[in-house]
Amino acid sequence: KVGQNLINLYPDPNLSGIASNYLYTPAQITNSNNYDIKIDQNFGSNNQAFFRYSKQNTNQAVPGALPAPAVGSTNAGTFVIPTHQFVVSDTQTLSAHVVNETRAGIGRLYILTEQANYGVEVASQVGIPGINGGNDPLRSGLPTINVTGFAALGDSGTKPGIIVSENWQYSDNLSWFTGPDR
């Protein structure tokens, strides 16, 4: 019964022939909104500063090689990728020979990925027990199943996922110019 249910996930051929007889070319959708805000400030001829905030928000829907719930791709699913960066810098000319630059910044990346069958208990629907977890969407979908001579079925084993990266930086550079030209 499970084998027949899995075979039923394959779509009917839409091309002639007994091999390579199915074509599926859905669009990959990418929406991206980005902006930067930068403020430059001169506190005098010897002191300049700037502040910058940048935001990027990208949403992607990557289709599988087959329509859902068959999917058949390890990269199919949705991706939400917001990025934030904040930088502040102050440069002071302390004398004709000494310049000090102080800079601080924070960058944050947060990636949320979900498989194409996220929230749908496909494994349970085709009769494979123990894969899907009731109302737990983290255990939803269909595991990757390889059938010799056919395209793979199922979702990626690496989704859903959350990746968070945060980077804090601080630097203070003091430059002292010496030599015969100074």
C-alpha cells in the first residue's frame, strides 16, 4: 500500500516517450527590499563622523523538480533572510601628525528555511508511520525517497532550519605620521 501511494505522487507524463517524459518549470520567486541610511556630520575641521544603518530583507520560494507533495528536490522550500547592519565612525585630527579613527559596528543575519511540504504530514498520508509528529510542523513533510530509474521524492533533510549570525566589531586606529616631510 505504501509503495503504491508513493508511486501515485508522481505526476502523469506531459511529454511523449517512455523516458524523460515530464517537464515541470515553475518560477523561482525572489522578493528583496533593501535600503541604506547614512548621515555624515562635521563637528569641525578636525572631527568628522558618520552613522550608517542598512537593512536587507529577502524572501524566496524555490520550487522542487516535481509539484508538491512529490517535490523531489533538496533545495526546494521557502527562505526568509533579513539582514541588519549598523556602523558608527568618528575621525579626529589631533594634530598635524596624529589622526585617530574610532569605529563600531553590528551585523545580524537571521535565516529561516522551511521545506516545500512544511506543515503538511505527507509521510503519514502515504502510510509511512513515525516520521510526522502530529501537530509539530518541525516534523512535517516527506523524507527524501530514491526510486531507481525515477526522480527522487520528498523534501530536504536539512529543513526546517534557523541560522543566526551576529557580528560585533570595534576598532580604534591611531595614526602617527613621522619623517622628514612632516
